[in-house]
Amino acid sequence: MNQLARRALHTSLIPDDLSTVTFRDTAGENPAAVGVSEEAVEAIWRGVERVYRSGVHPGIQLSIRHRGEQILHRAIGHASGNGPHDGPGVARVPMTTDTPICYFSASKAVTALLMHMLAEQGLVNLTDPVSYYCPEFGRNGKRTITVHQILSHRGGIPAIPRETPIDVLWDREEIWRLLCDARPVEVDGAKVAYHAITGGFVLQRVLEQVTGDTIEAFLERHIRKPMGMRWFTYGIEPDHVGDLALNYATGPTPRFPLSWIVSRALGGDIHTVERVVNDPRFQEAVVPAGNLCGTAEEMGRFFQMMLNGGVWNGQRICREITIRRAIQQFGSLQIDRTMMVPMRFSAGMMLGGNPFGLWGPQSRYAFGHIGLINKLCWADPARDISVSLLNTGIPILAHHLPALARFVYTVCDRFPLLPEQSRPLAVA
């Protein structure tokens, strides 16, 4: 890609020989154990390389499991130093499979499961109003909004007020005051409007109210520690901020009406988003809807545990019925009034569809979550796969989209639908 095109498209510098920027965890890939051919593995990886060659993602990680076995575990590019505006004097840090990356909105899937685990433990009833646990939330007409509505993006508070200073995101008490004072756009749960940031803070408050502990400690005790995660924390410890991959605003600058949708969903233009997510105050904060940090393998491990019906390495993390409730569709396919696209949600997950859905063709049973438009983390019981594709670009509408769609299609194509009786979670 020549210099003029790079400048216009805000892309990274891509070498001709991709092997020079590729990291492979050879010991962590065992496709033969589950009968997956090397040809299939390489076909999928070529799809990742096509996405990388677009230049909009300075670094990418991929982890794919089939029948519980990891068959692909690789990284390509740089964790930092090869952004669109990084000059030759900026040090380039290679991306590896161990580099922590912010999952952004894919964090919602984990936070949602924590809430379902609370329900399993009898500490909450998801159909109760939030105000039952946190009375102050009921102000200004929000008294009847339920925990379940918040989980399924039907809570009526999709965004914080537009004039809110961005540093409120890392001020727990101030963001809670704003949410309690907010007036809902509706309270009956009839319409879907994606809660990009707000819902996570509400769920956090409920969790901390009923447990008497922090959401970080609850995650540590019930998921991170028993599943042996190295990272997988809300934010990252100050001593490890330098290990976290940077994120870059790439691709053409969004114009109206796309810029309006972006601002509506994310609370600012794409360059403001880039500045905020690379701010150490955001990176060290606890933002339950948007700043869980970890690797592609760790998020893939999380979704594999869900595929296993709540079990990881023989240890029960939660009951199978808890998983089923977390992935059960709530409401019909609707136009999301924040993102302005048709969506199917459960109480916490983005669902696939037939004949084609978010997670590829014939993906009705698939569940997962997208992170900041481009990070794709999902599981598909009908194919017995868990997939985690993480990246560090923040392109909105760019030339990489055909390659990204082709990657999803290739994954689905290489893992055909299983007979009903052999599917995890016994989907029908």
C-alpha cells in the first residue's frame, strides 16, 4: 500500500513477508487431536492474514478451539509502535499470544455471566427491578426497570448525557449518580437500544450491593482463579499498563450519518475514543461493560467453558442451566435503536441467526459478543467451536470488512454443522 493510500486510509505499515511479524504458539495448537487438517487450519489463518494486510489492525490475536482442543493460537503484527501516525523512530513491540488486549464490549459477556451466577446462588432475581437492590436507581421514572432489561439492552438508559466529561468513566460514585438521575427513554422493555457503557455500571452496583464485595473480587473468585487466567481482569494493574496493547483509530474518518451513529453508540468521535481507551486512567479503572483485559486464548477459554455447560478442566464454574439462561434469546430480531442494525440478544449475549447472522451462516445457536466493532468472540454449539479474534484497530466502515466477513465464513465453512445428538449443550 503506497504512502498516499496509507495516509488517506489511516493504516499501518505492512511488510511483504508476514512471517517476520507472525507469532505461533506451536505447543498450543493440536488440530490433529480432533481430526482437523492442516489445510483447514492454514485456510483460516490466511483469512486472518487478509484482514491484517488491510492495514487497519496493527496487531491481531487468534484462538480457536474445536471439540475443546485448541487448533489455532497465533498472533500477527505489533502491540504498539506501528500505528498510522507512528514514525520510524517509534519502537515497535511485537504482538504475541501472551500480550493482553482490552476486550472492550466483549467484556459484557463476562459481566453478564457473573450476574447469572448471582442468580444461581440465589442472591438476585433477574426479573426484579434494579431499584429493589439499589433504591436510589429508581429516581426519575426508573423504578420498574429490571436487571434482566439491563442485561438485554432494554433498560431505557442506553447512554450517559452527552455533555458528561469523559473522566467520569473512572469515577465510580459520579457515574452512579448520573445513572440514578437519568431519565429513561422508556421503561417497558419493548425496544432494544444497545447500552454501550451504562448497563455495566448498573450491574456492577447490584452485584456489589448483594455480595458486599467488589466485582473484581467476584470475578477473581468465581472465574479468573478457578480457570487459571493470567490476565482477565477489569482494567489492568498499574505495573502492567506498559504490557497492554495500544489501540489505534484506523480507516477512513467516519462522516455523517455514520459519525452520528458512532457518537451515539460510543459517546464520542472515533479519535476521542482512541484517546480515552489509551489513557492509563481508563486502562486501570473498572468499566464492567468495556475494559476487561486479557488474551484471545483466555476469552476463548471462557466461551469453551460455556460450551462445556459451565465446566472447565473438570471443575464446575457454574451450572448448565445458568449457561442456558444466559444464552436464551429474549425478544425477537429487532432494529437496535443505538446501532441502527438488526440484532438478536439474550440477557447478555449477541446471538447468531439463520440463514445468516452475526456469527456466520446457519449460526442460530451461536452466542458471543463483539468488542468495539471489530473484536469477535463467540461460541457455536452446532459446530462445537469457540473463537476469539482480537485486534487493535478501531476502524468503523473500512476496506477490511470483506476480509473480516470472509474470515467468519471460512471458520463456519471449515466446521460444518454437527448432528443434533452430538452438539454441546444439546441444542435442538
